[in-house]
Amino acid sequence: MPDTSLLLALLVQSVLVPFAAAGALAWTLRHAACAPAAMALAVAAGFLASYMALVPGAWPWPPQSAMDWQPWVVLASCAGALVIDAEKRRGPRQFVARAVLGSVLGLLLVWPAVGSLGVAKAGTAALVAGVLMAGVWSLRTNARFPAGTHPLRLAAVAGGAGIALMLDSSQTAGQLSGALAMALVACAVIGQLRATLASPAVGTVVLVLGTLLLQAHVYAGFPLGYVALLLAGTVADVVPALLIRPGRASSERGARVTSALLTLVPVVAVIGMAIKTLQESGGY
């Protein structure tokens, strides 16, 4: 029989707390002048509320471990996304700013492992992660894809990542990824399932999820193959958006179904592989 106290703690810390915190802030700010930033702030609030409920002695100073840095990374992700996207002009300069932000945040998380990895490996990991996060962020907010990013699409990826992380690598990282998913679900509910994420919110989600996956890979051996599949899931709906012609309703409906499947297939594949690995190791 499963431990009911463990399941209850999981439900409270990774589902109820982030949903309530993100939902309350999104509801409060829904008609405010800062509405474009509301979902970014709500996602950050939901994640941080879950972090404080989950991690003993949360927010120590100075941070000693990668997990100690995580709340500061979330705050910097939200603030940085808001500042970068306040610049109306898009192009290479904006991409570079996003990549620099992602790389700096990644470096904060891998820095405690410099002693074992070495400066070159740690720096390379942070740089590659930063460029990939900037790429996902830029693709998802590109003006050529006017449909925007629905919160549930990224929630599916974050939730799938959370399950895989809990099965394969790190329960704490998995629960926090699940909390990110629930914060996005709350934003979707407050937006009556119609609202899409503004660019700062997309950036916040991409940076938080990306740094969680980086942390899990460096410290818990989360496979790069899983990371690649989850990365594919975050941008999979870009493919049908490129293929349809504007104004064709049937094509647009088909594209929505196709994009949902393209998002879910790599996520389900990662969960399936994580379960298979756990079974082979005798843990399930």
C-alpha cells in the first residue's frame, strides 16, 4: 500500500499550494495595468510557494547548494524576462540578452559543482543551456506564430518532466517541476482556458524549467535524451504553425490537434522510458 502521508504531502506541496498561490495572484492582477506581466508573476509566486512548503530551511543565505539557489533563480528569471521583453525591438540583440540571462542563471546552479566538473565543463553546460533556453523562448514568442502559447501546453511538458524526474533522478526537482505545471494550470483556469501567455511569462516558464532540468542532469544524472525530448515537446507545435495557411479553418483545427499530439508524444515517451528504467533497476 502506498504511504498515504507521503501522497498527502505531495498533493499539498506540489498541487494545492502552487495552484492556490498562482491562482490568487493571477485573479488579483487580471484587470490591473500590469496584466501582461500578471501570469509571469503568478507562475513565479506559485513555484516559490511550493518551494517554501517543500524544501526545509528554504532560502538560506548565502546559498550553499544548487537547490539553495533555485528561488533566487526564479526571481531573476521573472525579473529578467520582464526587463528584456520591455524592449519592443526584437532580433539578435534580444536573443543575446535572453541567452546571457539563461547562461548566468545556469552558471549559478552549476557553480557548486565546479570542484568536480571543472570550470570549463561547468561553463560550457551553463552556456549551452542558456542558448537552448533562449532559442525556445524566442521560438515560442516569434511574431510568425500569432496563436501564442497556451498555459496548458507548457503545463503538460512541465508535468511530464516532473513525473520523469521523480521516477529517474530527483524527487525534489520533480515536485518543483510539477508545481510549475500546477501554477500554469491555475493561470489557464483564471484565463478561462482562452488566455495565452505573454512573452515574459513564457520566458519565466522556460527559464525555470530549463534550470531545473540542468540541475537534475548535472547533480542527479537525468539523461540528456530525456532533456532533448522534453525540449522538443516545448516547441513541437511550431511545426504545424509553419505548415498551415492563414484563414483555412479546417487546417487550423487540424493544426491544433496535431500540435497537441506533437507536444504530448515526446512527453509520454520520456515518462515511458523513465518507468522502464525504474522497472529494470528493480525499483518498481
